[in-house]
Amino acid sequence: MNYENILSESTNGITTITINRPTKLNALNKATIEELHNAFKVANIDATTKVIILTGSGTKAFVAGADISEFADFNVENGGKLAAKGQEILFDFVENLETPVIAAVNGFALGGGLELAMSAHFRVASDNAKMGLPETSLGVIPGYGGTQRLPQLIGKGRAMELVMTAGMLDAPTALDYGLVNHVVTQEELLPLAEKIASKIKRNSSVAIGKAIKAINANYKDGINGFNIEIEEFGACFGTADFKEGTSAFLEKRKADFKGE
């Protein structure tokens, strides 16, 4: 499928989605958010896609924020609707995908860009990456889940400071805080993401999807994550992948998972 603002290509079980607005530092506008939703939806239902890698085009930015010109004249009602729709069709959508999503953060990930990276299941970064939520410097707060996911990842105190100061974290600090899992050079970034993706896709995609659901449950209000784990653990016993995995282990051979 052809897009105006993103690129999506699949090779050997890995779909790479690239935000492709280099002249705007890959800023998120309404059209880009909708295209990303569609690309993630297509990749998630594609049985051949085992892992999704999300990145930005060029070397300067993953996503340098939202396109402010689109909402500078919004009123209270419009602002609320903007946040609600964005969270529904992209940020929450990505977080709850059954297919694992790795954000490869190259350069600036600010505002909506960091919120998008945090909605991925985990992150790797280039050593020139800069991450932050500068919305308070514009008289607003993060609206795409930033006030919720950032404290989950780096702790309440650090998140409070970062949001209040509208500051930025460099890559080593983001690694120290646990915001990203690995930091490498720009040239090594996508190869690292692909290497990790290759390790992931050896395993049962059904089991991975259930693990994502169980882990996410711990962060949802009113849901007992332990109960979800029990349910998803039990459900695994009814899958073909469970039968294949246990048979392969007992027969001392490599499992051939079909994702069923």
C-alpha cells in the first residue's frame, strides 16, 4: 500500500514502518497518525509479520513532536477530542497490538514522538537521540499518554521533573533511567533492532501476543494482572504452538511455530 507520510516494508517476517516527513523532522500530523494506524493494523493481521520495527527517516529525528500548526487555534472541546482520538487510533492501539513493536529511536523524540516511542513494547536508541516532553513550554500537557507511560517507565519523580522543566534526556541518561533498552551508533541502530526482532520471531507469536496482554494488564486500572496471566497461561495449552513447542523440547529439536 502506498502512503504519503510513511513507508512500510516487510522482509523475512519483520515489517519496518518509517515515518517519512524529513522536511518536518517527521512531525506527527493528523494524516500521519491515520496512516500509521492503518500500517500497524495491516501488519498486525498479516500472519507473516512476526515483529514490527518503527523508526523515522533520516538521521535527525525519530519524531520531533506533533504538528502544532494543526491545533494552535483549538478550543477546549477540540483539544479533548484530539487527544482522545489520537490515543484510540494510534498510541493505545500500538501498545495493545499482539505483534511486538520495537521503536528504533534515531535522533529527536519529543512530545508526541516520545509518546509514540513509549507506546511501543520497548525501545532502542541511537547515541545522538534526545527525548523529552516539552509540552508545558507551550502551555499544554502531553495528551497522547505521556503523563501515564513516562512515570511507568522511569518513575514518578523523574517524570514529574522532565515534564515540568520541558527538558530533554540524552541517550545515555535514557538508558540509565530505563526508558530505552540499548544505545548504539546511528549506523548500528536498525541492525540491532533487526537482530532483536530475529530472536523474537523464533518464538511462538501466539505466546508472545498473550504475554503482551498479560504484562500490559499490570498497568490498567481495575484489572488484576495476575488473573489475566492465569487466563492467558491456560489459553496457551489450547494452541498448536504449545503442542509444537513441548514436542520439540522433548524430541530435542528446534520448534517450528506456525502462530496457531
